[in-house]
Amino acid sequence: MNNEKLLTIQEFAELAGVSKQTVYKQLNNRLNPYCQLVDNRKMLKSSALLEIYGVSVEQPSQPKVDSFVNQNSTEEIKFLRAQVERLQAELEKEREHNRETDRQLLDTLNKLAESQAALSAGQAADKQKALAEKIIEGKQRFSDEMLGADAPQGFFRKIFARKNSCKK
């Protein structure tokens, strides 16, 4: 029994599949005969694993997992991965749709800006045309008035014309 392996409380707990607190609670009762003090540290003989917990040191215990649960977990992981891939594909489709919508919106805004510029230019041209017509009309009136003052009066006008004299 001299070459029996000694384990720390932590190692013993891991191999036994229990917590350190459980090992410490059992030190005073069941595990006391297997406990040794080495360099002021409590160590447990590996034979306690087999005798009390039924675990061999050479074959450390695996976490107790039901194969059914493990198989279901694998299926669930596959399902979740497929769902993630499907959602990523949908997200990429949505992003592409948003990019296309943004492009269309930008094109529409550019056309609107061009239309507004053309409308403004057209309105400015209409204003200039109206102003030019007023200027021409004003020139014509002015020239008509100038011509009317200097023009010789006709025969009947001379006879029947009223004179702007005030009678007092």
C-alpha cells in the first residue's frame, strides 16, 4: 500500500464526481481512514475512490451523461445551426433588399432634384420673358405717346378737337 497514489482534496473531488465541500464533510466520517497529512496538506488515498465511490483511478470517471440526452443535444445543436444559417440567409436577403431600396430612393431623389432645377430655370425664364414683354410694351407706349404729341393732327381733329381751356 506504500505505492498507493495520494490525491489532493480537489483531485479526489473531481475524480469522484462530487464537490470539494462534500469531500470535506465526509473527511470526519467515511474518508477519515484514507486521509494523510503531507506537508501540512490533507491528502486522500486513491483506494478510497474505488471503495467508497466505485471509481478507479486508472479510469477516471466521465461526467454522468445519459446517451439519450447527449444524442438529443447533438440533434438540437444541428437544428440550431440550421436555424442560424437560415436566419443569416434571410438577413442577407433583407440587407440586399434594403440596399436596392436605397438605390431606388437615391435615383428618385436625384430625378426630383433635376426636376426642381429645371422648374426653377423655367420659372426664371418665364419671369424674364414677362419682364421683357413689359419693357417692350412700355417702350411701345412711350414711342406712341411721343409720336402722338409730334404727329400732325388730322382735318376733323383740327375742327372738332376740344381745347383744354377752362372757362371762368
